[in-house]
Amino acid sequence: MASSKSSGFKARENPSRSEDWANLATATSFALLIAPDGTIIAANEAVARRLEIPLPQFVGSCIYDHFPGEAAERRRAMAKRAMESGAAQYYEDVSTSGNVLDTVIHPVLEQDGKITALAVFVTDVTGQQRIVHERLRMATAIEQAVEAVVIYDTTFSIRYVNQAFEEMTGYSQSEVRGQSGETLYQGIHQQKSLKLIRAAMDEGDAWTGRTFNTRKDGRVIQVEKTVSPIRGRFGVPLGWVSVWRDVTHVAVLEKQLRQAQKMEAIGTLAGGIAHDFNNILGPIILHAELGQTMLPEGSSARLSFSEILEAANRARELVDQILSLSRKHEADDPVLFRLSSICKECIKFLRPSLPATIAIVDDVKTEDDVILADPTQIHQVIMNLATNAGHAMRESGGTLTLAVQAVEMKQSMRTLFPDAEVGSYVMLTVKDTGQGMPEEHLERAFDPFFTTKKSIGTGLGLTVVHNIVARHGGAVRLESKAGVGTAFHVLLPRSSMVMPASVLAPDVGSMRGSGQILFVDDEAALRTSTSMALELLGYEVTCCASGQAAYDLFHEQPDGYALVLADVTMPGMTGLDLARRIMSEHPETRVVLTSGFSELINPEKAKEMGIGFLKKPYSTNALGLAVRDAIEPGGD
């Protein structure tokens, strides 16, 4: 690459004086004066050292003899061009070693304008070129980086943003360049983050953290960013560079992970509570039922036992509610039923407990509302949502609406229910006209233990709702507006199966039987109440407090027992271990395991093993059914 410019040196009276040309040569790294034929008239020491030739020997030689053929011809051509044009030639040369040389050839003119020599000045710009190339590569890397990059000057004005920033925020470089960095932080929450950043900048420190920022289209994104000082020589601040990474999607995943971890912890707690509490409730229920059978109809004592049973059954429902927080609970008992029928039952429960200032509307918009689910859990979902709605209107009154309708979930609707798959659903809407929920509460509404009821709330109601609906393959959406009210929309998969005719439960009299039963449980109160209930049903009972004691007793007379009834969770030999040992030695033995909560066994696993399962706390009715079905499978 070469260029020419009309300029030349005027020779002095005696241009052959080498000291004059030597003075001129000090103006650059390499300088020499050559005759038109290439003979070296004068040169500085730098040229001679570069070519490794003593200066006296170098002067007087032909310059082209010191270079390879191709390089010599290229330089001869440039000298010829300077001679013919009479103008200075500027070009970039490359040495045999690969160095980049910035070269200028000036014609030396006599008084009459005749060219008598050429002054050649050469500067090695290899280092400068490398710096330029590195800067270009750095600039290209920053411009094409996946992360957004923002460069501020010392006044916090934006001097540069890259392409990733434009894509992330929707603002172009021309729109933000020269603007204050504060324009990227809108609203009180974002301004708080900005104050933290500016505080670190004022101290000259780097800042790392997450902030919310508003895009040009108004959408809020969550950004993980660093802000670091740019320093020159001696630590002089030149500005700031900030690297942004959009973590909006990552934040959603992190929130889901935290929610899962919370639910895992709650589930572990629920299991322990369920096991202990069910062992307490078991004797209460059985003794209350036994007391009822011993008293005549209409007696005040019999009425007291009825109250005890009602309270115990409410406590059992509470245990089931706590247990539903755990995904490790025993399998649900799904049946076909109409969702509207459960709504009507819930309204009967709700009406007496709500103030007269709250109207209840039952809005059933379809008859195609059959679902396959656990009715107890769906009842719990409706009661939890309706109770919350009633609490929101307790002071001011209003309208509580329970609406049921059939919906077809299409792909376009999944933005409203991202957890629901495309398909047929029944949608339950529980809506109130209360004060609504503040925006800051919406995201936490389904978090465990989060409640706005200062002295009466547990913070588990909506968490239970979310878990139950999710386990049934459905989804929940919350809508709320301050001063208007709140609506929960619950989607449950609609079933195309035909509902079977209802079956009446057998009475206790039909469950009487006979035979010797070996009953083992480490809870003394439960041993007493269960043995009394079994004796009432006509059975003879032998009780043991441990699995090992029961095994030893069974081993003495293996043919003497019609049934082994054992608790699962016991110290030492568990009920499951006892069942396996007995059945491995005597496969014909009938075994039923009982449990309020256990990760070792559930109804499905028990069925696979060929044994029965009875959930605690059980009633006399449930106990009689389990024993009869085990001793007389398939009997009436």
C-alpha cells in the first residue's frame, strides 16, 4: 500500500556534507540518504545495527544489495516512483523477518529542482500494529459477546453498549449513548439497587449482584451483573464497565427449586406428625365407637361419644391435610364424581360458618364435569379456597362465587396455565369481592407458612391446594386486584369414563367373624382399643408389643392364627419384616399391615406382596372390613 504527496527536500549549498544528513536522520528510527542508483550516501547507526553491518562499510554500498531479490525489487520500484513523480512516497513495507515497516521516501531537490538523492525514513510499527489488532480483536469480542456490556464514563454517562445489550433491553446504542446510566433503572425497587451500585462506585469498588431492569417495551427482566472500575496509569479512574446477563428464566427455575426443597422439608415433617398423631387418634376413635355400642339410643352419654367421634374425625382430616403436603404419602383413592356435587357439599358446610353479609353463589355452567380424583382432597381444595375468600370479606361483606365449567385447553391458552397440558378440563373458579391481594403478596401466595391472617392462619392452605391439584394433573391460576377481589381458577382433567352406580357401605353386623388374630403394635393404647373392637366383631385376639415377640409366638403355633395384623413402624423388627419372615415360612398365612404414614409400604406395594393394608387411624367399620376381606377374600 503506497501513496504520494508533493513534497521534497531542498539541498543546501553543500549537500554532500554527511553531518547535515546525520542531523536529519535523528528524526526517525531508521534514516538513510541514497543516490538515484541506490548508492548509500549517508545513514544513521540504527540502520547499520538493524542490518548488522558496520556503518563505514554500509555507506557507499548499494542499498538493494542488502535485501533478497523480491524485497529489493519492491523497494527499487518505490524509489523509481519517487524519482519520476517528484513526490514523497508513503507505503507499508514488510521485512524478511515479518516486521511491519512504515516507510517514507522524500526526493531531495537541488536549487534548480533537479532530484539528486532520496531521503528514506523507516519506522518499525510492528508493536503498534499488534496493539491495534489486539484492540480490534477485543472490540469485536465485546461487540459479539453473549453478555450485554455497558461502558460508562466517570460521570456515569453511557459511552458504549454492545449488540447483546440492544437485544436484551430493546434500546439501540444511539438511543442510550450519552444518557445517564440512571435511565436504565426505573421504579422504586430498581432505584434501590442503583443506590447500592453507586455506593460501591463511590468507594471505587466493584459491585456484583442481581437487579431488575425495565426493557424498552415495558417488560421487567432480572439481570445478574457486575460493575467494575476502569483504571489508567497510576490508578487514575477512566470510567466503569458493566457486564449484564439475563437470568429471568434462571430465576424462575431457582424459585421452583426452592419451592421443591421447601415442600420436601414439609413432607418430612408431615410424615412424622402423621405417624404419631394417627397413633393417638386410633384409640380415641375406637373407644368412642365401642362406647356408643354399649349405650342405648338417645342417652346423653351416647351423644357425648358422638361429639368425641366428630372431633376425632376432624382431627383425622387435619392429619390428612398435613400429610397431603408430602408427595411420599400413601396413594390417593381416585373415584369418578361430578365436581359440582362436591361444590354443593362444601356450600352446606360453609353457609353456617360465614356471616350473613356474605352471599354464596353456586354457578354450575355444565353437566360435563366428571373427574377422576380423590373426593376428600378435592373437598379440601374447595374448602381451603372458599375459607380464604370468606375471610377476605368477613368485615365488609360481599359475594362468594363457586363456578364450574368445562374448558378445552389449547396451546394458545398455556400462557395462562403453563403447568397444564393441552386437553379437556373442568375448571373450578372460587371468586370473592374482598379487598384483593397486594402485588408483593401474589408471588408468595403458594409458599408454605406464608399468611396474612395475623393470628389464625397457618400459611399451609394454598400450599396444600397447589400440591393436591398438581398431583391430580391440574393447574392453579391466581388473579387478584386490590379493592376488587380475588379469583382462583383450578383446572382438573375431565374424565370421559361413565360413572358407576353408587354402592352402599356394609353395616358392622355384616362384618362379624371368627378366628384367632395375632395383633402386634408398639402403642399400648392402640393394642387395647383394637383388641376390644376385634372382640366386639367376634374374633379372639392375642396382642404383642414388638415384632420379635409376635414372630416367636407365631412360630410356636403357626396354624393357630387366622390372621396376623401388624403395625408397620415399630422398633427392632418392623411389621414389614415380620410379614416377610412369616410368609416366607408359611405362605398360606393371611397378613394385614397398618400404618398412618410409612415410606416402606403403601396399598399398592402391599397388594403386590399378597398382603392387606389398613390405614390409620381406622374405625371399627374399616377394621372389620379389612379383617374380613383378608380372612375371606372375595366373600360377601
